[in-house]
Amino acid sequence: MKLLLTGFDPFGKDKINPAIEAVKKVPDEISGLQIAKLEIPTVFFKSAEKIHKAILSEKPDFILNIGQAGGRYGITPERVAINFDDARIPDNEGQQPKEELIHDDGENAYFTQLPVKEMSKAIKEEQIPSYVSTTAGAFVCNHVMYQVQYMIHREFPNIKGGFMHIPFLPSQVVNRPGVPSLSLADDVRGITAAVKVLAVK
Amino acid sequence: MKLLLTGFDPFGKDKINPAIEAVKKVPDEISGLQIAKLEIPTVFFKSAEKIHKAILSEKPDFILNIGQAGGRYGITPERVAINFDDARIPDNEGQQPKEELIHDDGENAYFTQLPVKEMSKAIKEEQIPSYVSTTAGAFVCNHVMYQVQYMIHREFPNIKGGFMHIPFLPSQVVNRPGVPSLSLADDVRGITAAVKVLAVK
Amino acid sequence: MKLLLTGFDPFGKDKINPAIEAVKKVPDEISGLQIAKLEIPTVFFKSAEKIHKAILSEKPDFILNIGQAGGRYGITPERVAINFDDARIPDNEGQQPKEELIHDDGENAYFTQLPVKEMSKAIKEEQIPSYVSTTAGAFVCNHVMYQVQYMIHREFPNIKGGFMHIPFLPSQVVNRPGVPSLSLADDVRGITAAVKVLAVK
Amino acid sequence: MKLLLTGFDPFGKDKINPAIEAVKKVPDEISGLQIAKLEIPTVFFKSAEKIHKAILSEKPDFILNIGQAGGRYGITPERVAINFDDARIPDNEGQQPKEELIHDDGENAYFTQLPVKEMSKAIKEEQIPSYVSTTAGAFVCNHVMYQVQYMIHREFPNIKGGFMHIPFLPSQVVNRPGVPSLSLADDVRGITAAVKVLAVK
């Protein structure tokens, strides 16, 4: 069994993105589940194209996309992705869609196939704060979660897909007073614990 | 040169106190400064007595007390201690003073002798959130900071003393949603960076 | 033209719900738009039944449901409702659904027909904090928003429906330290400003 | 009996200061206590000079200074002022002292003569969030609180002095997401409730 694990590159004012940094440090195998890792650009559509190619070459059983959610206090598996792009800042290629559908022929929203409550519980058992989120926002994170679901529903019905957000790193909040953070080591342990839930299913 | 570094034991509902855990993991020598470590009880007066004995036996040049400040987002060197005990919860021996002076013949407050801005800057250069605080509260943390200053002003004029607060650990906020945390590894790195400022003075 | 404006009764540990309190104080007419007001119970399904009856009797052009979102800092028009009930606490009749669909034959989610960005802008122009939210949660608030959309898509295609969350009142956070609030007067002004946007469409 | 009630003018990026706005709206008499109101500039030393003149002309029995503390969730009577100026931003005349004593011959700190716990309790009984603070910071608010105490201890031993901080207004946080606020009406009610405690002493 194989998991495709993706992380975004840095965006906005940040020079680092905990998502890709954490993904790099996750083990290559977790409880017998092979981990194929992929860096994706924080760019609408292009990120999805890169995942599509990786699905064809890697043929994963699971997809888990990791993204940064500045301001959150813990690791948050996402419940649902919506058919909606609305960007507060430009993506890494300058695109800034406003109140747009992602796919005219897609569902309004898709629910993850992953057991998000169990994943969150496993993260908390590692002594890392976590809760299940019901919004991935409307920027590239939600876009990618939605796109993966769209592909699953159209082309890859046997893949189970999902998304997790992780907080800023401590280094990212040194000049953001009053904003919470989580260490990279805890990100890695948290992601690993969540993936282990998938491995033993 | 020698630093006496103290950390409190757990109190309230918590089974762990990051202060003593971090103190244990700080190196025994930092840039030529010897580190003498001491666990102190979260108990009014008894904590100070234990420090007094350690001063006599260790003859330190610096004293740095570390305490937990649940709810803070970074490591916070304290500027000032006040002559005032006012406990929201009982200490570890059931004492709960309300609006009481610590010493009738002490100053209203004492300022630290430590270079708190430089210490905070050094912590931030380690990519760990930090700011200088102007209140150590009115529980045992402020009490200990005040008591150390009282001793310095009465008996040990050559010692430089100070206090730093550190946030909850991630494990402590697993069931405290919306409360920030910092990892033990970052506590240790932050304390070490602050102590290095003292070492090179 | 007529707007059906609903507010929930108190739930959980609170003896008051700013939603129904604010609804009561909104004017009965705003820029020519008649306001029909309705108190609804914080109860899965029963809340929706009560709204269904009111739609039949009042024949509104717009429906706006107001709910409390403890912990938010401003008034938040909601973008989307999801086909999902998951209750952290029981509703006012003891029901506590866990990870359940609301309607087997409903869409995964429905987007509001209301101009939420304009509404949020109008609230901010009243000097009241506001932002558009992409999650109404998974308790009775999301349930009602979803149910209204389900009715609109099945039975009442000419009605435009939507939902707004408002923060705790100051009285509700007196014993919830570190939790933000908004006054009832600002709730009323904010709702009125948002409704005015609908009136002039 | 007479209370001198002061409020600061706007400073930093803000065009309004809730302190002086609230002071203006407090009744001119509360439970038999006459209220003399004074606007003071957010300027080190000059603010204190203006208060000194007002003490000579008004001969108050109590002094209560009101200041803005952006980021706080409730009204906070202050326990203590420290002999320390350290400004993160310039005051309204461009002064920006760094780690300076206010008075070489003053105490390190002065405690308020006002019953801050009773005042906070009275504010909470008005259903407004409040707690006693142990720091007024190190900008002009702490400066004024310290200066008033310095005058009391030198010249006016019969006056009882104190300070209360109030949060941002909602209008001030419209473009400060995630920052709490309190309405002007609640500021006025809270200050009035606190002053009533003094009136009945």
C-alpha cells in the first residue's frame, strides 16, 4: 500500500513553509505503508496538475496533502473541500481568483474519505494539539483538497484522499506577536501518527 | 563564573512543569559559564528558602529562575518583581495568600539585574518567539523573583538575578483549545541562548 | 419584499443567546424591506420544520438566520453549509448526532445566495468587525443553514437564503477569560447594515 | 468628595482613544461623588504636569486615570506602576525613552490606593469582562500612573490614586483581525460601576 504525501512551497511573506519541510522529514515507510513524497507549488491548478501526474506514476492508495494554516493552534485534519476559489493574496504565479468555481461540473463540496476523527485522536495521543476542521479556507489549500477529490470522483475511485493543516513554525511567529506556533518536530510526529491510522486500516 | 538555574515542580492541574523539565536539559556549561541546577517547589517561602541554601553552597554569580506562564506565546524574560502575593489557586502546600506583602521591609518592587532585552533578542535570533514582560504575576513565580532580589539587596550584592517565563508545552494544551504552546526543545534552546548572553558579559 | 429573520434560543451552558436577542431589536422594516421575525429552537430538524412553516405563511423573498459563534471576534456572514451533523454537545432536546448526513438526497454542500462580501463590507462600514466565514460548523447553525438551502433548492427556488454568526455578548464572557465579545447594540447595527444590502438589491 | 477622572488623547495609528471618549460620557456625579474630567496628552511628563495643575485647582479626593490597552479583553484596574519608561513607539511629541527611570528619587514601584478587586467585581456585576492587572506596561499609561503616585507620596498624601485600562473599541479593530474590543457604552458603564465603589467607601 502506498500514500502520496504532498507539501506546499513557501508563499506570501514567508520564506519557509512547514508543510514541505515536515513532509521531507516524515519516514519513507510507516507501519508498512510506503510514503511517496511530492512538493507542490502554491499555485492554483498547477498544483493539481502536478498531483495528477504523480497519481499516474505512483498509483497511490491514499493521498494526504499537507498545508500551512497560519493562526491555528494545532494540527487539523480537514473534513470538507468546497468548489470555490477566493484568494486574499496572489498565489506564487500572481493569480488571485475572486469568488470563482473551481470546476463547473464538480460537486459543491466533497467530503474526505479519510477517518479524520481517528487521525486527530492519534495526533492528540502523541501529546500534540489537534482538532478536526470543517474549513480548508478558499486559497490554494482548499483548491488542492477539492481538486484531489474531483480526480478521485472522476478517475480514481479507489483512492482515499484528504488534507491536513499545520500551524506556523516558531520561526515564523518571531515577528508575529500573539500568533501560535508548533515545532517542525511535532509536525512530523503528528503527521506520522495520523498516517499510521491509515496504515493499519 | 557560575549560574544557579532553577525550575519549579508541577502545580495546579498539570502533571508536568516545562520549567524544571527544560532546566534539566540545559547543558551543564554554556560558553564557559557553569550551570548549577535546582528544582524548587511551587510553594510560597519554601521555594525561597531552598534557593537561599543553594546560594550559600553554590556561590553563584548569576541566578536565573524559570517558571511556566500558561497562555503566553513565547519565552519572556521578566523586568520586575513586586512585593505582593495574591494566589488564584493554592500552592503545592495549600497556601493561598490574598493581597499580602512578601516582606514588610522590602522595596515595593525590584528590577532585574539581567539584560532582558539582549536576552530576548538572543532568543529571537534562535527563531523562537520572545518578548520582555513587565509582570511576573502575583503567584509563586513573582514571589521567587522578588525573594531572590530581596536576598541580593540584603546579603548578596554581587549576584545578578532574574526570571524567565516559558509557555505551556504542546502536551499541556491538548485539552486546552485555543491556548498556545512551545516545545521543550525550543525552551531548552531559548534558555541556553539567553544564558549565553550572561556568559559573554 | 420581505425577509424572514430567525434567531436561536439559548443552548449549552448559556442562559441567553445573542442571536434571538438581536433579532428582536432589529427594526421591523429596513429600507422598505419588511422583516418577519422568528425564534427557532436549538434543535436539529425541529428548527427547520419551524422555518418551513414560516416560509409557507410569510412567503419571504429572503431568509437570514442568525446564530451565536462563541469565540469569534466579529459578525461573520457564512459562505456555505455542508450536509453534515456532528454535535460536540447535545441540542436542546438531547439529540447529539455524530458524523451524520442531514439529507441522503441533498447536495454535499450549498452556497448561500446572499452577497456575503457586500454584507461584510457594510458591517465594517458601520465600524463593526466582520469577515466572511467559510464554515458554519457542524452543530445546529450549519444544520439550519443547510436545511434552508435544501428547501430553497427543492421547493422555493425564488428565495435567497443565508446565515450570519455573531460573537458572544460581553455578559457571556465575564467568566470566560480571553474570549472576545460584541455588544448587543453592535449586533443589531451590524445585522441591520447587512440586511440593508439585501433591501437595495 | 471629588474624583479627578482623566483620559488620554489618541496616539499611534489610531484616530480615536476610547479613554477620553468614555471619560466624556461618564456622569458628572456618581453616588454623590463629583467627577472632574480632564483630557491629558499621550506625552511623557507633560501629561503629569497637566494632572498636577488639575490637582491644585480641583483638590480631588481620588484620581482615576483611564487608558487604552489594545489587545485586552476586558476593563482592567491596575495594581502597580513601575519607575520605568520604555516606549515601543514615540509619544505624541516624538519622545521615545528607552529603559529609563521616571524619577531618580522615586520608589521602584507604587501600589494603587484603590480597591482594585472590588472595582473589578463591580464591573463584572455589570456583565462586563474585567480582571485586575499587575502591569500597566512601560509607555505613557504606566508613566502617568507612576507620576500620580509619586505626587501622592510627596505632596498629596490624602489622595487615593489609581489607573484602569480599557480595550480597543470595535471601530479600532475593524482592520485588526483577531483582536478583541469593547463598546464605548460598556466602557462608560464599567467605569461608572468602578467609580461607584469609590463613592460608597
